[in-house]
Amino acid sequence: MEKISMNDIRKKNYSDVYRLIYQERRISKSQIASVLQMSLPTVTQHLTVLEEEGLIEKQGQLASGIGRKAAAYAPRASARAAAGVEVLPERVTAVVIDLYGTVIAKKERPLTFSQGDAYFSDISALIQDVLENAGVSNEAILGAGLGMQGLVSENGHEMLYGKILDCTGLTVKPVEKHLPYPIRFVHDAECAAGLELWMHPELTDAVYLSLGEHLGGAIISNGKIQRGRTGRTGTFEHMTLVKEGRQCYCGKLGCVERYCSADALLHSGETLSDFFRLLREGSAGHSARWAEYIDWLAIALNNIHMVLDSVIILGGHIAPYLTQDDLDRLFAAVQTRTAFPESENFLRLGAQEDDIIAAGAAIPFVRSFLDSV
């Protein structure tokens, strides 16, 4: 039997006190002692250390029906921060999030992707700029995540597959040499799914499908994103939908990507805003295109649901334009194809935040920090 030392007990108590304060947001010393079944001197000792480390602060007093009001302890959400960047072919968006995942600063700029040093120097400068705007020092930054259109290694240090950006084999080293804190790549679909998990910790099993300019997906099982043996779990976009169908960027024919992505829905030069405005106004051409899109997406969703009988969360650039009527119509289309019709709609809309990829790229650093406290 493994022996537990006094140091182990102190570490656990320290962690328990911080986690409770983080969870409750404002709590008194006596409440902490009561909930954790600790003595007041022990709680006081850990509160003192946490205050000295800048992780918590006294924040007013808690109301009391009798006696003197108790001091309220609260976490300092800005004690640590993480940066996240959404990397697109012609644009980058950088954000900073605090320990609650709240975006506290954002910057966006046009920037054409390349593997030259000038590009990574520009990315690094943008990250530093947004950190300065947020008032975050290099000592407080946990790291920076780059949300990439492609598959990444388990440690986030290398692009295993990057056809869209033509960056297969790229490592984080070109960025690391400009910045003094950890850098990692994160698959953009995992960024979105990770933020969904962060916002809904009760979520245990689900499929996430990002209906963006390009499709992406992730499988959530037991509250975690599953990466699979080679990191390709959830790449629904490259399932074959039509034999010898439309050409996909991966080089194959008939992939789901070419029928269910935003790029597949829109005509050249058209925006989603324009498309959905004209669709809602009753344009016959846009209604016909939308009906065709719904049919293709229903086939893909039915195939996914046949394999993974769980809630399917729809996110990405198209999601903010979807109404409940759209979800009902899509679910009805799925029901006409499935061998096992259901009465309850298993389709859900994902988070609608503009910065879901950038914020999601930063979340792993915050999770890791909270797990380590």
C-alpha cells in the first residue's frame, strides 16, 4: 500500500481549497472549512499562500443575517491567461482568455499564410500585441494555441496533415523562436469541440460537426475528445458520400466535404450572410440550393448517427444562421433515411461565439493549469 506523506496531504488540501473557491467564485473562510471538512487554521494557511501567489483575493464581504459579515474570497481570473489564434489562409484572429475562458482581448488582421519566417514573426507579434492589450505579462501567460485546418500530433508540435494550408510536416519551432512560452497546434474542429465541453461540462457523449468553410468533426466520449490511434478520429469530412463524385481537396472524389461544407453551399464570391438573407426572403434559386444541401447533409448525419448513437452538435460558420425550423427540417430528412426512426430530435446547435476556434485553441492551457493547481 502506497504511503501518503504529510506533503501529499498539504498539496491536496491546497488544491481542494483553490478548486472550491474557483467553483463558487465567492465564498467565506468558514464556508470553505465546512464544505471541505477542514479546520479553520488549515484553511487560513492555504488562503494565505493562495493570496501570496496572486491566485485569489478578498472581494468584499458576504451578507449575514447575524453577527459580523465574513470576508469573501474570490479567484483572480486574470492571474493566468492563455492566447489562442485561428489560422486561416488569408486571415488570423488572436484572442486572450482568462482562467474562466472569457475572451478579454481580441485582434484580427489579414495575413496570407506561408511557411516563411516573416509570417511566423507577424503571428508572434500579433499574439504579443493582444497580450499587451489585455495587460497580461509573459510571466502570467500559460501558452498560445494555434487553431489549424488540419490534423496535428498528439503533443501539438507538428502538423500531420495540412492539405488546406499546404503545411503538412510544419512544426511549432518557427513560432517558438519568437515567443518565450509554450506553443502548440490544435485541430480547428477540436478547438470548437473543446470549447463546447468547457461551456457544458455535463456533456459526456456527443458528435461535433463543424459546418464551416471546410467541414471538421470531433467525437466526444466520456467527457473527452477522442483522437484515435493516429489522430484521425472524427474526420467525417472525408467519408465518401458519392462514388466518383465531386473532387475534394484531399485528392479523392465524392467526400462529404464537397457536399456539406459552407464552400459547397455557396457560389463564388457569395457570403453566408447574403445567401441566408436571400433564402429567408424567399429566393427560389436559394431555396432550391438549400433543399439540396439539406438532403446531402441529412445523408451524412444519418450515416454518422448509425455508427454513433448520440447527440450531434452542429457548429461552424453556418450554425449561427440556422433556425429551429431548419433543425426540424434537417431532422425530418434524416428520419426519412434511417432504419431506426426516433421521435426526439438529436440535433443541437453549438456555441455561437465568433471566436470559438481561437478561444478553443487556448482552452487546453487553462485546463492544464487548473488540473495542476
